[in-house]
Amino acid sequence: MQKIQVLLPDPLMSRLRQYAEHEDLPVSEVIRRASETWLARYPDAAPPRSPKVPVFHLGKIWMDAEDMRDSFYAQ
């Protein structure tokens, strides 16, 4: 079993503690069961893909990159 640290908002933590006390379980067990239940709802879920970066075609390049600096500072 692995150990992790999770930050939870105070209202959620209070509800978890109340539920755990009512069921006579440790909070960690409640979180494990909730995680298993949630993941069981999506058994074949692929990991999310990273969003595609938009590509813009702005037309023809009129100047080489090497010439740009000289052109900008020539004035």
C-alpha cells in the first residue's frame, strides 16, 4: 500500500469524518472505498489526453529571422 498526502476542503473533511465515525471506519478506508466506487463507474476510461495546441497559419513570411533584429533596430 502506498501513502499519499491529499488536501481537502474543510467542509468535505468534516463530512468524511462524520461518515467514518458513523460507519466505525477510519477516514482512509472511506476514501479508499469511495475511490474504488468512482473508478468502477469508468472501467475502460483512458487517461485524459493533453489538449491540442491551436495552430495558426498567418500567411507568408516576408523576412528571415536573422534579418528581423537589424530591421527593428534600424530606425
